[in-house]
Amino acid sequence: MKKRITILILLTIQLLSAQTKNKVADALFDKMHYIDAAKSYEMSIKNGDVSKEMLQRMGDAHYFNTQMQRASEWYGKLLSEYPNDVSPEYYFRYAQSLQGIQNYDLAKKWMKNFSEKQKSTDSRGQNFSLKTVTLEDIKKIKPQFILENLEINSAYSDFAPMFYKGDLVYSTTSDSSYIKTAKYGWNDQPYLNMQLGKISESQTNVTFKERFGKEITTQYHEACVAFSPDEKTIYFTRNNYNGKLKRDSKGVNNLKIYSAKAVENGNGTVKWENVKELPFNSDNYSVGQPSVSKDGKKLYFVSDMPGTIGSSDIFAVDILGEDQYSNPKNLGEKVNTSGREMFPYITDKALYFASDGFLGLGGLDVFESRLDNGIFSTTTNLGAPLNSNRDDFAYIVNEDTNKGFVCSNRKTGKGDDDIYSFERSCTQAIEGYVFDAISNNKIAGAIVTLKNNSGTKIDETVSKIDGKFEFSENINCATSYTIEVSKDNFNSNSVIVTTPENSGITEVPIGLNAGLVLRENGVLKIKIGIIYFDLDKSEIRYDSAIELNKVVLLMNQYNSVVIKIESHTDSRADDQYNLELSDRRAKATRDYIISQGIAPERIESAIGFGETQLLNNCSNGVPCTEAQHQINRRSEFIITKM
């Protein structure tokens, strides 16, 4: 097997199928002339050749040319005729092609089959196993994008936009006649070159301005550019060509990244000179789709070099200056999968890229991985309408304006691949659940109120049987809200939550303590009425037993609760006498609770502290009212374990 990346949209392909008896068609297929290959294979099938290899090649010829309706038909026939004699990869491709025609239910079934048959190191089955995020979750993502098809799009392929001096550089096959009118056999389109477009003031449209980079243009493919922060260095992808096409031992012409320096002409135009091949290129694997970090210190790119997890991965190198770079580093499994990761675009806030290895809506979807102290977070699907059932890729954005461009070959476009402008709105939802802070059980029927930072009620709901609640309307990004929760027999609680500055869902679990449980100075206590004792006595009175039975009731309700008992007196009478009296009362309280069926080990201690922990200034000799002394006469039931 040989992985290769095509320059058309730089898709990496894993070739699995064996040669057929149709040598002419195989030769066309191996050269990636899929349209002509499909026609030739179809003739063989009409003549009676329905072998496994023939059906595989027929499906692949359409799949690699993103003809998902036709691909699904031939893959369906392949798996029907040879269900136990094909690579698991064809289960994946069949599921992908079904997603491409929006047959999500059947795609889900075949992705499950793929997950069961795949090798354990293939992450795609795990990502599609629907354990945490389901396809339904992605389809329910609140739309964040408004897309507009650009004026510059043609009937052919237009893609890979990049900002440059306030304009837009993009790759196109719409006009290569100034070099060569030959067409590329993959999809019968001209070779790619680059053009410069003028971005409208509203940033919603782009008009053709001029051809771009004539000095770095060859008779083959050039596409997918990136610029240094000062825009004096360009990085671009090209066939392995230096006056002559070079191929590896399998006959594959791989891709390479080249750099060039800007030389200012006297008339204000730029000429690109000193073209150099980057040192981590190779004749034996492909490297392409560069993106430069905003500080100019890192270069991100796509490759199928050794160390790749899947078909193609995203790597990064440090830009050391003087045309020197560090060794490539794979971004790891938070970003890369056993599928295809492509078209990275790095900002100071996130990495955006296209993938078919994570759960998506079909073909390539655009994903976002936020940056936190240089570490990439969990990958998030950006949802429809940015993503569709076809290939969506090459996302770039101005993070300050939330406006940018993305590419897609969706059916509503003008041609093959089209460039769309977008504006990303910031939408938020607040979700959470209410739970018993002692037992951790979910609480249904709690009243959950959302208020803004001025205390005005925005919305109100009731927690469901699983304790969950949701607020999805009128929730702004980067805004503080107060959530108040109340429920009979529980103490009310409130939390302040600030939504992030980017779209998403803010999770807010809220715990409620039982009505008898309060938190004082960070300590959980069981709060009951006053425990009265007769003068100089420590026996439990009837009225005190009524209050202590509340402690028993709570401890029976929460079998894991462990407490300690502390008894206190006021400052009247002798200090030592008060210490001994309070200790007898604490132990009498403990004995009563145990007599009601509570296990002795659930009472950690029962200690009297006399007048050593007064709550006010009513110490020896200080005149105080009876009410002030009463504050110090107390029994406390402190929860030490829940």
C-alpha cells in the first residue's frame, strides 16, 4: 500500500484494491485518472466481470472523485457480494459515501460494522462509536455561520484561500492557459495555479484582481500557500518538480513545500525569488498545506511521512531562521486520527483543520481545537451549515472580526470546489444538572432560574428526571449569569457562570444540600433546633429528642454520612465545671443517637468544649443579656464524611 496526497484538494488516499484484468483501466486508475478509469471498468462489468477487485476499483474511482452516490452503489454491491472477504477499510468508505448522500441511519450501521472489524490501533471506529458525542448531537449544533458563495468561483475547482496584504490568494483550475492547457486526469480539469482576489469592504465577496506568483508557477500544480507574519516569505505546495518531475519507487509523484522571498519592485509590486525546498521534504512521501503561526515561530503542515497515525496527519516544525527548521513533530491523537487530517490553519486562539477521522456529517468536516497555554484541547465539530454531507475544508478566519473563508464541494456550489465567505456568530448554551450534594443522586423537579448580572430573570425551567436542565435562548458569549436552584426539603443554591468568548456549551453542575445541612465557613453542619438540658443535667429531654430525631432521620437517609458532635456552654459558672458538663452532654447526645439505630462508628467523636469556643464577647465577667448567652449554649453536628 502507498499513501499519496493529490494536489487537487490534497486528499490522502490509501490504495487497497488489487489489480483487475482490465490493465488499461488499472493504468488510468494508478495515474489517478478516475473518470476515464471508471468508464473502462464499467465496460468490463457489463461484459460480466463482477470480481471483488473490479467492484472495489469501481467504487474507489467514484469515491476518490467524491461522487458519493455512485460510490455508495458500487460499495453496497461489493459488500453484498463479498461481505467477509474485503478489508475493513471498505466498510469505512461505504459508511462515508452513505453519509455523503445523507443516509445517516445506514451509515451509522456500517460504521458500527467497521468499528467491530477494524484493527485496534485505528481510532476512527472509536471516534464513530458514538460513546460521548453522537451524530444527533452534531446535527443539533446551533448554527454559527452565514455562508456566501464567492463571485470568483468557476465551474472548476477553486479552493485553498489565504489572506495576503488585505487581499485573498487562492488556488484555481479556472484558467491555466498562460502556461499549459493540459488537463489533470483525476477529474479532467486544468492544472492548478494561484490568483489574487480583492476582498470586498463587507468581507462577504471576492473579485478577481490578477494572477499571483508567476515567478513560482510551473506547468504542474502549485497551491495552498502561507505567509510569514511580515508577508516577506511565502510557503507553497508544489509537485516534486525541479525542472523535471520526480517519482518514488512506486512511481508516485509526491508533494513538497517550497519557500520563496519577496523582493519589492519599484512600482510597489512584489516578485518572489530564491525558491527553496524545505529540508524535511522527501521524494518518498508528501508534505503540503502549510500554515504559519501568528508569531512566525511554527510551521504547521500535512504529511504522510513515517510516524503518521493515519492516512495523513498534521505536523509542526519550529522555524529557526536562516532557512533552518526543527524536526517535524506529530500533533498527536487529540488532533490526528487513523483517517485524514488536512488543511490546518493556526491562529493565536485555535487550530482549525479538516478531517474524516472524527464524527462528522459526511466527507471532510471542519473541526476546531482550542489552544490553552500551547496545548490543543478536545477537537470540536463546527456543525452545519459550515459542514455538509460533502467535503468541507480549508477554513481560514480573522479572529478579531469572526469573518473568513471556507471551501466545499457541496451540490449547491457553482463548480467542483467553491470558496465561501462566512461570518461566525457567537452562540452559547448553558447546560447542567442538579444533584444532591451528599448522595450525588440527581434531583428532578428543581426550579432553575437564569438571571443576568443585574439580577433580572431571563428564563426559568425545571430539572428533568435525570436532573438535567438547559438554557439555549438569548445566551451571549463572554457574559456572566447567575443560576439559582431551589427544591422543597433542600437548601437553595446559586452559582455565577461566565460563558467563554467562543461558541459552545457551558456545563454547570449544581449541588443542593438537604434542608438540614448548611455550610458555615466551609464546614458542613446538620442544623437543628436548640438542644435543651435541665439545669446542671445531661439527660436528654423530650423536646431535645424531637430535634435529635432529625439528625437520626438524615443519617438514615444518607448512609455514608459520618458526624462528630461538639457541645458548648456559656461563660457562666466555673470553667472546669462547664467543660465537664458539656462533655457529659455531648456523650449523652451521642448515646441517644446510637440508641435510635445509628451505628457507633458513624459518630467520629462526641466532645464537650465548655466555654472555650464562645461565639461572641460574653466571656467571664462581661455583662450580657440572656439572649447573648444563649448564642454560646449550643450543640453542633459536623459532617466529616459524606
